[in-house]
Amino acid sequence: MNKLTLIAFSFSLPFISACTPSMPTLPEMPSLPDMPDIMPDLSLPTLYKDDIHQGSVLDRFKINQLKLGMSQAQVQDLIGSPSIVDSFHNNQWNYINHSTLHEKEDIHYRLTLDFTQGKLSNIDTSGIKSLPALTDKEKALENQRLADEAAAIEALKQAKIKAQQIAQAKALEQQRLATEKLAQEKAAAEALKKKTELAKVKQQQAAQAAQADKLKQQLADQQTAKETIVQTKKVEEAKKTKEVEPSPWYKFW
């Protein structure tokens, strides 16, 4: 108790001297031991400083979900509005944060996103090294998200392969049908050609037969006419012979 009284008196002495200039000079006090030597288990309280967040508040979990090709609205829905949009380069968004944390390392990061025709074309994460790492829960969710994305990509790949196979099979079937149709048309054309040629041959044969019959008839007519002429000549000659031949002697009486 005496030690505590002595300590309190030594701290209040300068204030007393300042307030009472006429106070007599006190004798020199003995030197006091350090506080840790007096009260080794006593720790002095420190002032609490609240966390100060300035700028965009981001986390790695959401940043990792950014994908090239996203629209500006999709990016804004995922990580919020940018801290700075350059009026001369409105296709570049900057997310800047300068945060002072109590009893923790300060956070200073910068995320830069570039857009081309309204679509995310570049993600610069070189300035976010001070962001806290993913928690175990976020890591599990991140791994699940990556696994789902890989499964979706694989499913899309398999669907694309299947669609290509179906398209190839369809093309082959169409080619087969076209080949068959062409063969059928060719066969029909050949059959029509043969039929036409056969009809032409028959027509020629009929014409030849008709010509032969006509010629035969002409020959027959000529033969008949010739025979008629010969017969007529014979009759005329017979008549002439009969007229010239003298009557027998018995016919005179």
C-alpha cells in the first residue's frame, strides 16, 4: 500500500508544483522501480480503433466467379458497382479499396476489368494480393463450383459430339437416299430409253413390213397386169387367127 501511495504522489507532484509556485522545494525523492517490476501481471489497456473501409469491398470467392464474356450488368450483380469509371475510358472498371483494420494487416487492393462491346474481355487481378484467402467453407464451395462447371463443360462437349454424330448420320442418310434416288432416276431413264428404242424399232419394223407388203402388192399388181395383158394379146391373136383362117370346102354348100 505504501508503494502505491508513493507512486500516486510522484505522478501528482508536477501538477501540484505547477498550481502552487510558492510551495517549498521538496527533498529529492528516491527513484521508483518500473511498473513491470512492481506489478508484473498488470497489462495496460490499449485504445480500440474501429475498422475503416474505404472503397469497394470485395472477396476472392466472388472475384473467382467472374468469367470472360459476362455483361456489365452481370458483373455489377456479382461484385457491385465499380469505385471508378474513367470518363475517357468507360470500358474500364476499377474496384479500389484502402481499408485500415484493428489489430490486422491493412488491406489495399485494386481490381481492373476491361469490357469490349459491353462484354468482359480482361480481368486484371494482379493488385488483389492483400485480399484474405478463401475460408474452408468458401474453398469447398469453390471446388464444388469448379466441379459443376467442369461437369457442365463436359456435358456440353458430349452433347456437341452427339449432335455432330447425329448430323453426320443424318447427312449420310440423306446422301444414301439421294444416291438411291439418283440410281432410281437413272434406272427409270434407262428403262424409258430402252422402251423408246424398242418402240422405235417396232415402228421401224412395222414400217418395213408395210413397205414390204406394199412392194409385194405392187409386184402382184404388176404380175396381174402383165398376165392380163398377155391374156388379152392371146385373145386378140386368137380372134385375128380365126378371121384369117379359110372356111373348109364342106362349108361352101
